[in-house]
Amino acid sequence: MDGEEGFQLIPIAFTVEASRKALAKMVIIDEFPFRFVEGYGFQRYSTIVQPKLRIRDIPSCQTLARDVIGIYGVEREKLNGALKGHRVCLTTDTWTSIQNLNYMSLTFHFIDDDWKLHKRILNFCQVEDHKGKTIGRKIEMCLCEWGINGIFTLTVNNASSTGATIKFLQTITKDWKGTVLKHEFLHMRCCAHILNLIMGDGLREIDASIAKVHEAVRYVKSSPNRNQTFMSFIERLGIESKSLLCLDVPTRWNSTYLMLETVEKFEKAFIRMDFENDSYFSYFMNKENSGGMGSPSGSLYVIANTFFDEMFVIQENIAHLSKYQNYLLKNMAMVDEMIELVRGTLVKLCDYYSCVDLPNVQVLSGSEGTHIEGESIGCSNPYAMVNSRFEHFLEVEQFIGCSNEINKYLVKIVKVEGGCEI
């Protein structure tokens, strides 16, 4: 029925079964506890929204748990059907809880028939320990339960135990139907973990400065009165940032970055506290007198711009060392071998897939190398080379001289390091 305002009324039949299914999905999506449905407030709200729903029709927490498991079973069957004939890329992580229990999560990615990327959690389970073979056996068990026989890669962190996990899976699954090149490229190292290790090593060079900032933030957050004093300095100085101070976590470099980024916004407030707040001044003075860290106020300024030129000089020096006569230094700086290794790996995979009988798919393969001569750039004045390097990059972007798709791709990502011929 159409009203004067354009509303259309559609009759909908209410069923208890449909409401139970919707309730189970709500609990799954919003991660409510099962006992949520037994609360008086929820039951009263439900009966007011839908008068046809009686209190006895609202499921108990045990019935709700069975409904959730039923939805899981249905979704599992759907996922099993979607996985048939597809290789998967696995990612696993392990950790120990505060109860000293070991857990492992197994996530996989796959591309469906419509070339859409999917991510699903395959399993979340408890494990006996973090040993490589233990993790490998648990992964094998999960794959068998799901009927997966095609693994492309396994991404793990760089712990020493992961080598045993990879070796175990390579041995167990090398004869599986979906194995590619006998799992030569099964092992994928976690880039996030590598970056965390690199940043950790780099941050150790400025440990003292970071420790001072950490102590300053901890002082402000240690009590409501100190935080209120800090807020009063922010108001007096007219600082408009709404950011909140946060402490860093030693095992996560990005938390250190967030802490430093936030503190930089309140630099003036910390400096003013150092001058005017006796408690703050005494706190750091006592630490300094006892051999600890002093106030960070003297070093809270942005210094990234002062390092940019130096980083550029380092890059140019490395490129120059690739032509150096000293064998050790040359090998350390040369990138040609790594580029050829990447090229060879991609050609292997390209040749493999070119032999796969796929309808309406053409794979351009070719193992011949590509030689692109880059502009010869000396290292006498690296600061004057930015424009020249950028113009050279634009030339490379045109893919001059590339004979196949792989070489086009490599030229695009490598962008011809100065002085090195690719």
C-alpha cells in the first residue's frame, strides 16, 4: 500500500526460527557472551520490539551455543566447496598466554574462480609447545581435516624453530597433488617480523633518548593529578591536538613510533613542565643523580630532515662499492646476484605455470635476460643527482628493451640503482 509520503508497507511473517538464527549471528558478529540472552533487560527489550516473541521462545545460553555451532557447520561446508581445486597460502602464528598455555592460529588466503582474494581463519587451537615439528604436525592435521592438498606458501616469523616446521611440511606434503616445484618456495618469511627486527636494531642506537621519552610519558600517566597538571600546561600553551599520550611496548617498534609521534605534538608542554613543575623536575633529577635518565626536554625536536641527505649519500656509496676492487666490499654491495636470483625464481614459476593446461590463459615466459644500461652516476657529489636519477627513472618506466613480462616487472620494481647495470 502506497501512502501519500511514498512509504510502501510489506507484510513480513514472524517466525521464532528466523529470530533465533538472527540472534546467533548477532552474538557471533558482536562477540557477545552466550549468557547475554538470559539477561532480563535483553529479554524485556526483545518482547517489546516483537510482541509475538514470548520469553520462553528466547533460547537459553546452551541452546544459543548449539545454534552457533550449527551456523559454523553450514559455513564450513560452504568454504569446503569453495576451496576445491584451489591452492592456498598459509600464515601461522604461535604465542603463550598469561596462563602459560601455548596456542597456534592458522590463517589461509586463496583466490576464487572470480579472481577475488579471500582470507579465512582455518584453525585456532592449543599446542603442546613451540617446537618446529609440533607446529608442523598440527598444521598437517588441520590441512587433512579440511581436505586441502595444495599449499603454495607458508608465512612464518624468523624464529629458529620455523626451519624445522618448513622441513617437516616439505617432507610430508611434497607428493601432494597441488605441490608446486616440490615446495622449493614454500617458506615465506614474515616481512612484518623482519621489519620489527630491523627497527629494533636501529632503535637501539637511540635507546637513551627513547628511554627519556618513555619516562616522561610514564610520569604523566602515573596518576590523575599529574595528568591534570600536564593538561593544564597544554591549555595554557594553546596546543589544539586531541592526541593521547601512550606508552610503547618493547616488542613492537610501531608502538614506539606512536609514542614518539604523540610526544612531539606536546613538546612545548613537556619543556614548560621541566621549567615550572617542581615535582616533574625533581623526578628526573633524582633519577639522574642515581645514575638514571634525565629529562628528555632538550632533545624533543624533529631530526628526520637532517638525516635525509646522509641516507642518500649512503645509498650512492653502496652503489659505488659495487664497482670497487676490494672483493669483500664489492660482494657486500653488489645487487646483481640478488636480482638474478629473483629473476631466476620468477622464470621458474613462469615456466611451471606455462605448462599448466588452463583455458583462455596465456603465460608469457622467457628465460633470456634483459640488459638495460643505466646512466653512469659517480659518487663525487650525490646531492646534485636527484633530478638526474628521477629523469632516469622515468625513462626506465617506459620499459625500453624488455623482452618479456618478467623483465618488465623487474625493471619496474628495481628502478635501476645508480651505477649498477641490470
